[in-house]
Amino acid sequence: MSWDIFSPDKLLLVAVVGLILFGPKRLPQMGRSIGRWLGEFRSAAGGLHEELKAGMNEPQVATAVEPAKAVETPVEPAKPAPTPPAE
């Protein structure tokens, strides 16, 4: 038996195990679900790859970043507590 991942004998073994575990009714449904998931994953990965490639080809522009300025807010002095009325 070869160690190739997609060899016909290994694919047949996986199909037989899947048929035993999930039955003939659910196996096609699961295959479609896995196929859709792989398609979405490949399209997302391709989009990310294209975005990264486009980002790498953009010229780098140096921009000056201004340091953050401290905003001073006036602080009111504390008011003394009211004194109780004298008796």
C-alpha cells in the first residue's frame, strides 16, 4: 500500500467507513455540505491571497504622524462642605 494521501484504496476505505457510519441516506448530504464548505474556504483564501498580493505591490508612502496633544480641561476647585446652622 502506498503512502499517497489520495490513493484509490484509501479513498475506497474512507467511503466504506463513511457509508457504515452515516448510512446511504446521509452520506450524499454530508458530501455536498463538505463540498460547499471547501468551496467557500477556497474562495475566501483566494480573496485573501489576492488582497495580500495587491497590498504588497502598492508603493509605500511615508506619512508623518503627529504626536498626541494633551488636552487640558480646567479643574474647578473643591467647594467646602456646607456648615450646619448654629443652634
